Amino acid sequence: MKKMCVIAVVAASLFSLSSYAADGQAVYNKSCMFCHASGVGGAPRAHDEAAWKSLMDKGMPALLKSVKEGKGNMPANAMCSSCSEDDFKASIDFMAKKKS
Ligand code: HEC
């Protein structure tokens, strides 16, 4: 019985470790897709290379600032209060990339 518990704890910590690493696609699916898939309210569409190229030219710090403070129809923190800066960065990288 005790052994089972140990295994469960190890499995749980492994799981939380893997979900801790910022996964751009996961963050996108959870928090950004709602607007960025269709371009709601003028949002640059995910994987629209031309649109994201000019955004990436502004530099990641400027884009992170827009996400954290909000911009136009995008609310501050992009409706993801639990997202870290790494989560935002990873999801921006994901949207800026061509769909694989
Ligand atoms: C409620 C809808 C909505 C959600 C959710 C949303 N966005 Fe946006 N986003 C927008 C809109 C609208 C714009 C265009 C803002 C403008 O230029 O006026 C935008 C623009 C941006 C920009 C460009 C900012 C700039 O400086 O031009 C980035 C980067 C961005 N979003 C990232 C994200 C990320 C990352 C997420 C998920 C964590 C996310 N957005 C979730 C609506 C949304």
C-alpha cells in the first residue's frame, strides 16, 4: 500500500513538472485561440505569417508588454491571469510560426 502511494506521488510530481514547462500550443489553445484563431476584434490571426512578421519586428518585449497591459480589444493578460511571461512568450512564438 505504501509503495502505491510513493508511485502516485512520483507520478504526480512528474506530471506537474512537465506541465510547468511553457508549451506554446497548450497556452494558445487554452487562452489565445478564442480570438486569435478567427481574428475577433482585429486580432492578428495565428499562423498568418505576414501579420506576425511585422509584429515580431517590433520585438518580443513590446509584444509581451501589449499582452500584459492589454491592447485594443485584447484585455490585459489576454484573459489568462495564471499565465507566466514564459507562457505568453511561448504562445506568441507558436502563433508567429507557420502552421506545422
Ligand atoms: C479577447 C480576445 C483576445 C484574446 C483572448 C487574446 N488576444 Fe491577443 N489580441 C487581440 C486583439 C483584438 C489584438 C489586436 C489589438 C490591436 O492591435 O488593437 C491582439 C493583439 C495581440 C498581439 C499584438 C500586440 C501588438 O503589440 O500589436 C499579441 C502579441 C497578442 N495579441 C498575443 C496574445 C496572446 C499570447 C494571447 C493568449 C495568451 C492572446 N493574445 C489572447 C485579442 C485577443
